[in-house]
Amino acid sequence: METSDKNRIDSLEKEVNELKLLISKGVKKDKKPREKREPTEYNKFIKNYCDTQKQKLGDKYNHKSVFKEAAEEWSKTKK
């Protein structure tokens, strides 16, 4: 085997080992930071609805049922 091939193989093996290490740690290589987007009208509606119901219901607040109601209300506003 030629020296250049040996160097190339060594380089590739090193890179594979680094990637295996990153994968085992759960880290993605070259992950670009995402820009935070502005909330959509739906996001704003759901947040407002849930907050209002949380204040209204107090201890009886159940997020699952309130979120379901909010989604139904959103559907009604879109019709």
C-alpha cells in the first residue's frame, strides 16, 4: 500500500472514531444555531386561551382538556 493511501485511511479512521464518539454522547456535529421565530397567530391564541382558563379555573385547571378546547375554539374562528 502506498504512503498516501495509508495516510488517507488513517485520516478517515480518525474521523470515523470522532463521529462515533459524538454519536455516543448524543451531540450532532456542525449543528447550526436556529433563529428564534416570531410566534404564529395560532401560538398566540393558544397561549392566551390557556392562560385565561388557568386563571379562571385555578386548581381545577387540566392542561390537556383546556388545550383541546382551545384547539376547537381556534377551528371555529377559522371557519
